[in-house]
Amino acid sequence: MRFLEWTLGDVQAGALRDVHVELENAGSVAWRKNIHLSYHWLDERGNPLVWDGLRTELPRLEPGERAALAAHVRAPMPPGRYRFSLDLVAEHRAWFSELGSDAPAMTVDVQPRGGTPMLELPEWVTRTATFDRVVGGAHAEGYAVVAGAIDWKGGLGHPRPRSLDPYEPGTGRIPGFTHALVCPSVLDGIELNRVDDVAGLPAYAAPADEPWIYDGRAVLEAQPSRRATARSRSGRRAS
């Protein structure tokens, strides 16, 4: 196996981009469909941080044949300096680099993730300074979707719904949060699947193919009295 040319370009934490690669089968055996192009993210000493990168299918290449292709790469998180290394893998057998093949590498300065956050909020829900700070930091870290807690500013007439129990403000992140994401902040270009509302709040399923996080420190304030007032105004307009 021989890598002839490849370019990576600018990289943002947690985001996808393409690596354009030209390679050659320099061996004596044809590459079949169980051979894939992949990559590793390493620290500056060469220790693996992300070993099993995304796979890109290769065309069947006979010995001496070449191919040019674009490989999907997911950048590591958080931003910082990393070593990026290309590699081939014979699935369930071995990485080519472990067998002595070339695995070209380069130092990459992974930048904070950019993009415009989109946030769907009913008029009776407001953001807080803490919400903006926590969510903004998580997006820059590489998370495409960030969700937080709901502070229910109710009273005797508007008790906190039991459906909001999982969304109590907390002290930090909950990895693998198993509930729907309520009023998440979503970077532009990311599509989420809408699910049933939670206590009248828009809710979405967590994405399967983008990094996301739930953080109980990111608090939205819900004021159901304002919701009732808005409904009352809407009823008067309808009559």
C-alpha cells in the first residue's frame, strides 16, 4: 500500500470534512471489499486518542492499480493540536500500519466548531446568561446539538409537570441522556427528528450521527403564566 497524495485542509472540532486521497495497491494481492480506508487521531507523542476512524469503501484494486477518492473524517474533540494519520484496515484482521505499511501523518490544529446556533423557543420560555455561556462553550468544543434543563417558574396554578422531572437543573453533563432533547440549540445544517412535545415544549430525538450533549447547567426559564396569557389573547382574537 502506498499513499501518493492527500490533503486535509482546515478542521473544526467534532465536524465532518473530506480528505482527498490518492493511493496505490503496492502489494501482490488484490484489495477486496473488506479493505477500507480509515484514520487515527493521535496526541503529539503518537498515543492514540481516536483509533477507529470512520470507514471509506475502496474500489477493488489489483496490484499496481491506483485510485483517487474523498474520505469522510470526523474531527476530534475538543479543539487543540493533534496528529492525524491515514491507514487502511482489513476488517476483523489488522491495520496495515501494524503490518509495516506506510501510515502518513501530519500535525493538525483543530479549530473550535463554528456555525450559527438555532433555537426554537415558545414565547413563554426565555434564555438565561448561564444557558448562553454553557451552550456556546459546548458548541465551540465540537457538539453540534446542546440541550439543557427547564426551570419551571410556576405557582399554585401552574405546578411543575412530572414530565419535566428528567429536566431538573443540575450540576453538569449527563452522558447518554436517555430522554428527548427539549428546546435544544442546534448548529445550522443539522437536521433533528421531531418527537412529541414535553409539557408543551418542542422536543427532538438526539442525533445518531453528530456529537451532542445534555448539560443540566444550561437552564431555560419557562413561565407558564405567560403561556396562559398568550392563549387567552389568542382566544379573544379568534372570537
